[in-house]
Amino acid sequence: MHPALFVIGTADRQYKPDLLAQVESATGGETLVIPGADHSLEIPGDVPASLQAMERIVLALQGFVNR
């Protein structure tokens, strides 16, 4: 298996927790789910929350890349 990091928001129409769990299990990947984030990983109408989400994503990417 290859390392994988899945990042998705709960407001993304593609977000299906059961399928995400299956993919995570099948790949051994890690998952970061951002509550309220859409497909572009922004939280509509909430700039501060969107910036906090981006910070979480960057930190997750740093951790993933640096392991």
C-alpha cells in the first residue's frame, strides 16, 4: 500500500462517510474531515472558519509528508 491522506468536507456532495471509511480501510490511508466545508474545502459565508480549516489541512499535510 502507498501512503494516502484523504481530505474532505462534510458539505461536499461527494462526502459519504461509509464509502470514505471503506477507502481508508482498503488503503490504510489517513482521513481529515472538515465539518461544514464544501468541495473547495471552504466553509461558505465564514471566512475565519475557512482559514482555520486551511490551517488544519496544512498541518495535516505537514504531518503526512514528514512521517
